[in-house]
Amino acid sequence: MSWAYRTFLRPLLFAQDSEAIHHRTLQILGWASRGLIICDLLEDFLGAPELPVNLFGQRFPNPVGLAAGMDKYAEAVPAWKSLGFGFTELGGVTWHPQEGNPPPRLFRAVSQQALINRMAFNNPGAQAMAHRLAV
């Protein structure tokens, strides 16, 4: 971890509710995803070098992926590539929309350097996800 992250960003993030930060991050990345210039800037600063991987008949630009559950509403799809992910899994989507478990449902385990996720399957539903991805 960089000095700037440890000194400034991490204390700022940890002073706020985990789920609120999760939603705020997705809001910001969703905003960034709507602008090609912003995505290009993100990729210039944070993108990963090409390290192609062929797996299951698919070619991925690199082997680092984003696991299901981070972007359950497909709000920030273009930004994930710009941040260096070779693939993203937009998972946790059910046929019908669901709210998931009641809050609080994200908990920090600071001494273990972990985040406990009990969000469940909060998602907009398969049809809403398909519509968002088609746009």
C-alpha cells in the first residue's frame, strides 16, 4: 500500500459505513463509465499491461478478473476494463429483482484485513440487467 493510501484515503474510507462506501464507489465509477475521456484517463493511470490469456475458448486481455457481486446493477461496466480488469463477472443476478438482506450487511474485520459480505442477492433482476447491458 502506498503512503498516500495509508495516510489519507484509507482513514477517510474506514471512517464511513462499508456499504455506503461501496455504493458511493459504484456511483463514481458509473459516472466515469459514461464518459470515454474519463475511462481513457483511468486506463492511462491505472490500467494493466496486456498479458493475454486464452481459456475455455475465450481470450482475456489479462488474468485478473472482478468477482461477481461487486457491480450487481451493471453500473460501472466500462470502468472495470479501464481499471485493469481482464474480465468481470456481473453475478448475483436472479430472474426477479430482490432487495437482499436488510442492512447492515457489510462488515469490516480490520484485524483480518477482510470485509464480510452478507448482502445476499440484491439485484435489479435479469431483464433490467439485460436492458442496462444492451444500452
